[in-house]
Amino acid sequence: KEGQITQKSVVLIGFMGAGKTTIGEELANQTGRSFIDTDQEIEKYFGMPATEIFQSRGEEAFRQKEKEVIINYAEQQGYIISVGGGAFLQEEIKETCLSNSVVAFLDISWPSWKERLSLLIDTRPVLQGKTMDEIQQLFEERQKIYRSSHHIEVKTDDFSPEQTAENIIKQL
Ligand code: S3P
């Protein structure tokens, strides 16, 4: 399989909790490539979880490091990279990924996503203190960005991570 697919890195985008990390790991297994979770790299750099980075260093510091980490990997070949749901709000990240790598959008529906909210809330600073309506609005705004900036799109609702990874590989 690996011999036939693009040498470019594959960048997984989508809303928080869409499954970017799980599917990225699966994709790395299936292709034999190295997996990078850029949120984990950022957390390692600061030595604390994202919620604490937002609280003690501020969102700006998180976003600056996010830009450095993602651009570094997206410009190299052969990686499977999962990026944070807010990454493509930064134009420079979006453009670098679109022109150097294959961007795959993991499309989860709002009803499916809602079922995962309770698993996400403690570790996602962007969701904290928001009403359900505000979260849905954020979801819809973000989906618009992902929909207009990818090369490959996969629906995740009715598929296992393994099936979704296969579906991406077919499109590479
Ligand atoms: C964020 C998403 C998170 C993480 C940070 C900010 C966002 O990543 O980067 O909490 O702005 O959507 P996941 O999409 O992996 O949850």
C-alpha cells in the first residue's frame, strides 16, 4: 500500500472529538508511517495540558506554538499528523498544509458529536463556560472552514476508526 500512495504527509482536520487522534494512529498503523499529534507536542513543550496552557500562558501562546509545530511537520514528507480543531483558523497553517500535504477532513454530524461532549469538556478549554447553543454555533462555524479547506473528506458517523482509515487510504 505504502508504495502506491503519496509521499506527502497527511494532515487530519475536523472538530474537537471528531476522532483525529484515534484515526490518525490507525492510519499510521495501516501505512507504516510515523504519527504526530500536534496538541501532544504543544503540551510536551509547555509541560502542561492545554487547559492549563490557556489559563496560565494564554491562548496566544498556545496558538503561536501550534503554528510552529504544525508548519514544521506539514512541510516534511511521510507523516500522519493530527492537528487541533482550531488550527485552520490560522491562515498560515491552513495555507502551508494545503500546499505541502494532503489535508483530510473528518466530518462528524452534530447529533453524533453531541453524544461525545461529556468526554471532551474537561480537556477542551474552548468548550468551557459555553452554552449548548454557543457550542453548536462554534461547531457550525468551524465545519464551514473545514469544508472549504481540504483535499479529502470522510464521514465518520457510521464507521469504525479502522474503516475510516481505510477510506482515507483509498483516496490518497
Ligand atoms: C482546540 C482544539 C483542541 C486543542 C485546543 C484548542 C480548538 O484540539 O488544540 O484545546 O480551538 O478547537 P482537538 O481538536 O484535538 O480537541
